[in-house]
Amino acid sequence: MPTSDSIAQNLEKVEARIAGACEKAGRSRDEVELLAVSKTWPAETIFQAVDAGITAFGENKVQEAIAKVPLLPERISWHLIGNLQKNKVRKSLTVIDTYHGVDSLGLAQQMNRIAEELGLHPGVYLQVNLAGEASKHGFAPDDLRRELEPILELDRLEVQGLMLIPPFDSDPEKVRPHFANLRQFRDELAEKSGIPLTGLSMGMSHDFEAAIEEGSTIVRVGTSIFGARG
């Protein structure tokens, strides 16, 4: 299990990596948000991360988030980074602030309807499956081109940008083209819609420097903060 000291030390290293990537890309450190991936870690471990200065956490499963959120400080921002099933939208909206895996018009419409009933405005990243991987969720590019306008018309959803889970490769340089392609696709959609779509959720522990250099605005980092899961 990670300790307060190990989390603080790991966070210092992650922050140095983020700062270095921002400097290399000529960007301000303030342009990149760090999202600590806390899935499978108990509330006690997340408390230690909060004490180290982390304020945004990403969970993969709605039920796990529901169990943890009441145990932790209200100032935390909670993100769902995994796939969201339609039958869990209502429960999730009571604990999740921002969603990174919105992957269909139908899901967005259901979220919008229930958010209106609950008086909420959840943040949303639209997940894109640029590589066409059958094992991954996400909009095919042509589908998102066609459905972006009706999604942007959903007035309860705050569409912040796009999200990507690229094909895994231990070499960040082999993943870099996927990050660049998402940025280019974002720019295309922004020009077409007239909406900036400034957010790019991309980059994890092993490749977030490349993601930042290609325009990421929020990196999802778990192992480099908490250590390897058991």
C-alpha cells in the first residue's frame, strides 16, 4: 500500500515531469490539469493524496465512486473515466462532476434529461475511437462529425472537449501520433461548430509528456502517483 510519504514523493516527480513537458512545448503549467486515477484505491489512500495537494480524482466504476465520495472532503472534484452505462446515469450524477467517456448521442441525451431533472450541469469529454479499435468505446470520427451539433445543443451538458485512449504502446513516441491526431480532429470540429472545444483529455502515467507536448489539457495519472496496483 502507498504511504503519505510515497504519494508526496511520487507527486513531486509527476509535477516535475508535467512542468518539463510544458516547458518543452512552450506552454504554461497552468494549462494542464492533473487528474489522479484513484480507481481500486481505498478512501484512506485518497485521503493521503488529498493531503499531498491533489484535488481531482478519476474513478472507473460508478458503484465504486458512490461508495467513496461520501467518505472524502467535499472540495474534491470527481471524474468518471470509464464507460458509463445508461442505467447508471442517474446514480452517477449524484457524485460525479465530469465525465470522460461519453461515447454516443443517446447517452448524452439521457444525461442531459436527468441532469435537468436534478438541476445539474455535468462536465463532459466526448470519447473518440480514432484507431477504430473494437475493444474500445468511443465515437467513430464520422459519427461525431454528424452528431456533434445535436450534442452541443444539449443545454445541461458542459462539453469541454475530447478524450482519447490510444492503442497501448510502452514507447510514448509511438503513441504520440494518436495524440496529434486527436488535437487535429478537435481543431476540425471546433472550426466546423464554432465552439472552441478547448479540452483534450489524453495521456497517462507512461506517456503524458508526449500528450502534453501535443496539446493535452488534462492528464489521467494513476500508477506514477499511487504505485502499481496489487
